[in-house]
Amino acid sequence: MGNSYSQIFIQCVFAVKYRAALLRKPWRYELFGVIGNLINEAGAETFIVNGVEDHVHCLFRLKPSLPVSDVMKVAKAKSSK
């Protein structure tokens, strides 16, 4: 189909195991930056990553050819290490 255009915006929220308040302020924003870079490396475009002690919110633009599950698999797996 010629001249088609699509924008898919995804907001995902993921929590720390057992909703424990583990994301401490001194390094929380550094972690958000790492998660944003991982989402970008997976092929999406990050707009914002933010959260509190027990969960993280991510807003990103997704290419139609890229599954959400692949992006989240990369972001969650690598950021937990």
C-alpha cells in the first residue's frame, strides 16, 4: 500500500518483584536512562521513562514491524542486571 503512515504509541508499566520499594532516589534516574537507551536499541523511540520506588512507566513509539513483547523483553532483561 503506497503512501501509508502509522504511529503507534505504547505506554507500559512494569513493577519490581513483589512491588518492593527497591528503586532508590540516588540511582533511580540513572536506571530510567538505561531503560530508555535499551528501548531505543531495540528499535523503538523513547519519549519518557519515569516511575517511583516500586514501578516504572515507559512511553515510546513503536515501528509497525516490531512486536511490543520484543522491546519489553530487551528492556526488562538487561535493566535488571
